[in-house]
Amino acid sequence: MGHPSLIFGAASIGMDFSTQESVQDALKVLKELNISQIDTAGRYPPTNHGRSEELLGEVGAVSQGFSISTKILATQLGYGSGELEASAIKKSLDTSFKRLGVDQLGVSNFPPKLLQEFIQVCEENDFVKPSAYQGDYNLITRGMEKELLPILRAHSMSFFAFRALAAGFLTGNYSAGKSNGTRFSDDHPLVKAFQTLYGAPKLQEAMKDLENALAPLGISGREASLRWIYHHSKLGDGDGIILGASKMSQIRENVKIISAGPLSEEVVQKIEGIWDLLAEDRGGIL
């Protein structure tokens, strides 16, 4: 089985990369790293919805050879209320397509049952089926492997994984109380959401167990997470891993980590053991 491709997560464009010049500099680095896919959304960045799409359109990212995917606008405060009506979805799609110059559709975060129904409607009406699915996937969030992934494979759909580092939780900084400058810092716009996702005591204990197992081997949680999802996970050729960053040096470092190759069998088995402990509580996260 081949390896998944690497994708740049553009949630920080419009916030950390706020000018055309800074975005163009970021695209230059991505080209150097042979990353040609970018993932954005109508609600990126969280502080200025839509600006990520606008900047990518303004610098002509598509014309520079980049493939861009986006998602309809559904704000956290609205919880999809009114935003998932047909007219709202059409408006969001039209706006995104216009900003970016793209014209293909995929799906994100659909439960397996809803995805199966969606595909069935496409087949019964001779509609074009979605070609990709985007979901939450990392070494502590693997629910998609059991029921969702077989559906995707049966219909030749790719899986694009976001939160490869669990919003930075897998670096170990949050568990160690080092949240300044991370998505868990008090001044981050989504801090409460991330604290809810990763604040469970059982998850904190699992992170400490993983770090204790890795320390004698000289491997960090970040390194184990990135090398695992690229070299050992269920992802393969045609799939993708979305890597976000507030600085391009982070992308360079993450690519370097991945290029170090597969983990030892000892580390892989420890990671499997961590998931065995978490599967019951986190198996439903997609």
C-alpha cells in the first residue's frame, strides 16, 4: 500500500498569514516541500470567516498549480442552525467556488449511515458521487477505521485526515501545562472546544503513558504521531494528511519528521495499546 499525500491546512491563512505577500511566501515553501494540496473552509480563519478563501483566490493559488478543497460555512455559534438548509448550502458553495476557482464536491464529518444514504441517492438519481471524505483521524481518534473506511473503499473515495496531531494535544504540551502559544491557550478563539475534546482524565493519562514509553527511545509524542499516521495508519495511496501551521517552519519540521521513516514495532504496538484503552470512549468521533 502506498503512502497518503500531505496537505496544507489553511485555517491560519487570514490570521497568521494575513497579507497576500505572506500567503505567497507560504506557497513558495509548500512548493519546495512538494505539497500541492491546500485545505480551507468558509469559516477559516476562525477570527475572520472567508478571508482564507479570499487570500488564496487573490494570489491565484489554483493558477500556480495548487489543488484547493474547502467546506461550506457552518459557524460554531450557529451549530448549523439554518446554515444547512439547501439555499444556505448553495450560497456557501457558490461563494467558495467564486473565491477559489474550484468546482468539485466532497463530504466531511458524515456519519457512516448518512454517508451511505447520500451515496445511494447519488446512485439512484445518476448524480456524481463524492470523491473524497474529510474526517478527524490520529492515533487517539481512530473511529473511522471500523465502519466508515470500508464504505469509502467500496466507493473509491479518498480519506483526508485532519488533526493529525489532535490540535497539538499529541505534542504533550497541554498535558504538561504548557499551553501558551498553542490552541489550548486562553486567548485562542477555539480554546473551549479543544479543551472539551481533549480534557478527559482518561485521555490525559493515555498521553502520559505514551510519553513515558517513548522517552527512553528518544521519540517525542509529535514525532510518533506524525510517523504513525503516515507510515502505519490505515491511510494509503490516494488519501491525504492535512498539516496546519501558524509558521512555515512548523511545516518544514513536520515533513522532516515524517521523512525519518517508519517507527519500530515496539512503538507501534504501544500505540495500538493506547487505542485499545481509548476505543470505547473515542470510537464515535469522526
